[in-house]
Amino acid sequence: MITLNFQAAIDNASLQIGDIAYYKSLYSDSIFSLGAITSISEQSIEVDSTYTPNPGCFIMFSKDNKVNSSGLKGYYSEIKMSYSHGDKAELFAVSSEITSSSK
């Protein structure tokens, strides 16, 4: 476990525990993975890693695609709605949002 301290407050509302931290050196074109973010405070993050990047490296993060999916993917879906109370009920609307994902 390593702690990365920053000079300014971390001001990114989308940063979450479980995101993957990456770093890039000023002297390399490669981007390297550090590991999962385990803790976030005002000016530091803890990362599940044994490697500590050098000062001056650019730190970034990405979301886990398994957790942060924006919707159903695929060509077919089915939904079943039921109402189990004895009283009468009316359904006024059902809607969906469909976008083409891949072809």
C-alpha cells in the first residue's frame, strides 16, 4: 500500500475507491498501472501498490468497466412486470433508451 500526496486538494468528484490509478513519467511516453485506489482524502490517495512513482509524474485514474457500465449491452433484452396486490392498478407509461453499441 502506498500513499500519493498532492500539493493541492483533489478536486475531481468522479474519483472513487476502486478506480485504477496510473502514472506517466515526464521522460517516457508509456503509461503504467499502479493499482486500485483504496482510500481518498483531501490531498492524498492510497493505492494498492508496492511501486512509488517519482515526484513530478502525472497521476491519472480510470473507472472499472465491470462496475461503471452505462447500461445493458447486447441485441436482445426481456422484461417482466407484475403487480401482486389485489387492487386495480393502471400503468401509464413504459419507456426505454436504446443506442447502437456495436456492429
